[in-house]
Amino acid sequence: MNGGVSDLTVWFVIIVLGIGTFLIRWSFLGALGDRPLPGWVLRMLRYTPVAVLPALVAPLVMWPEATQGQPDPARLSAAAATLLVGVLSKNVILAILAGGITLFGMLYVLG
Amino acid sequence: MSPSPAPRPDHQQAAADDPAVARALARTPAQAFRHGMIQSVPLMIVVVPFALLFGIVALEAGMDIAQVMGFSVLVLAGASQFTAVQLLSDHAPVLIVILSGLAVNLRMAMYSASLVPWLREATGSQKALIAYALIDQSYALSIQHYEKHPRLSLRQRLAYFAGVAVAMCVPWIVASWVGATVGQAIPEGIALDFAMPITFLAMIAPMLRTVAHLAACFVAIVAALALAGLPSGLGLLIAAPLGMATGAIVETWMERKGDGR
């Protein structure tokens, strides 16, 4: 991999992530059985994706690397279009399409 | 999504007069496998473009095809793969890459727990195979099927899961490869940098079903923006648990108010 991250590092991440993900999936089926999860653990689990993904994406939307960290109207409107279509349609692919079209449309219009 | 669904008696009552239930019970394992595959087709339409995009984006981020395939075969979890690739290309510390990638997958522990009542009699290696292929789609379809037809035999349940798993995971892996291969032909200068954020946003939007989900998302965003000055990835590690705790607190609060979700 270029950009300063070594191939070894990438493979290390892939393998540890693969084993860890397998263990998460295997946890109750394979080892913990019927043990009930405490309510607060279940509640936290329920909100992991909806907390992790926005936290990851927010800085990328506000300060895109492609514009040297300057807020960019094309990318901001693409993000807004994606969210809007996603919330309204609940359809991931439609939302991606809406975002993509908005991005390229805006980049074209704004030159 | 409830963690341990006991087979409900009312389903068994209804079983006698519903022809769909009678048909499900009469299937041989081979037929149950095919039935699982057929029911997966609508979800495949989501999985394939998503995997193509992963291949393209990962290549763009500097992975080679072997690494793209490593992700799709060994990790086999979309959001987690996108997260890891994004953080790797940001040069986040390896520990943060791994913790974040795993955090996105924690929900699968819930899936695992909720399948136990249905698949507890399976052998160790069957359980290992199920665990490997336990993605959002295979879980969602199987649990719906098991709850709808509580009297299926274990073999019918396993065969149905296998049908779904093959129909979901094989296209995921193949389409990642296609994406990474086709991605090499995409000219420089196209704004692919934003494919990843758009994908994440598209994944997030349908999740915002309740006030608690919205609150979790909002707090995570505010915290992530406020902490953006911290070394790469560290803000995420603080902002995400804050969002999770907010979701949990708001959920408790809403339940106490009496109107649930």
C-alpha cells in the first residue's frame, strides 16, 4: 500500500479484524450460549453503528482532504443530498446515487 | 432484533391453517437452501453495488487486489471494512483502526445471542460456519424465517441459513474483486475521495429510526467535530462512546416516558 502505510500493517489489520469479527459473531452461538445480556450492554450495542459511523464521517464531510481541509460546497451538498434521500427512502443505493449525482453535478457547475 | 426470542406459542397456533407455514415445514434441506437463496435476491441488489464500491474505494486508498480480497473474505463486514480502509488511509494508529473496525461490528454479538435459541443444537463446526457468514442480511432473513416458522427442524434452519449465506457472501466477495479490478481503469482526477463519506452517510440515514438513534448520531457528530484537532482517529474513539451512551440514555428516558420508540 502506498501513502506510508506498509503492506505488513494492512495485512495485520485485516487478520486481526477478521479474527476479532469472527469472535464477535461466534460469541454467543459458540461459547456464551443463552446467557442473557445485561440491559445496558444491549442498549449500548444497539447504538454502536449509529455513533461510530457519523463520528467517522463528520470531519470528512466538513473538512475534505481533497480541498486541503477547506469546507467545499459541492461535497457539503452531496452529503446533504445523500442524507436526505437516505432518510426519506431508507434505501442505501438510492442515497449513494443521489450523493454521487449531486457531487459530480455541483463540481461540474462550480467548475 | 430482540436478543433471545423464545418460540412464541401464538405462532404455533397459526401454523395449522397457514399454507406458507405448511410449505416451509415440508421442505427438504435442499429445498430450504434454495428457498433461502431465492429470498436473498432483493438484498443482493444492495450487496453487489456496495461491494463494487468497496473494491474501488479500497484500491483508491492504496490497497492492492490481494488486500481488498483479504478484507472481503476474512472480515466480510461492509461498514467495518470501509471504516478500516478510511482510517488506514488517514494514517491512524493501528490500534485505533482495529478498535474502530471491531466497534462497528459489535452489533453482531446481538445477532449471535438472538440465534442461540434456534441453533443451539448445531455442531461446533456448523456454528463456526454460521458465525463466519453472520452478516446483517443473513441474520435479518434467517431470524424472520425462524420466528415465522418456529417448528422447522434444525436441518431446515441450517439449510435456509446456508442458502442465504451463499447468496449474500459469494456476491460480496466476487463484487469486491470486480470493483478492485475495474477500479484500476478509473482515471485520476475523478472525485472518488468522496465515495467513502457518501457511502457512510447512506448507511447511516436509514438507521435514524428513533429519537434515541438521532440523539446518538447528533452527539457523535458534535463530539467528532469538536475533537477533530486530536491525533488521527482519537476523536472517533471518544466521540463514538459518547454517542452510544447518549442513545442508551435517551432510550431509557423515552421508555420511562411511556411511549417507547
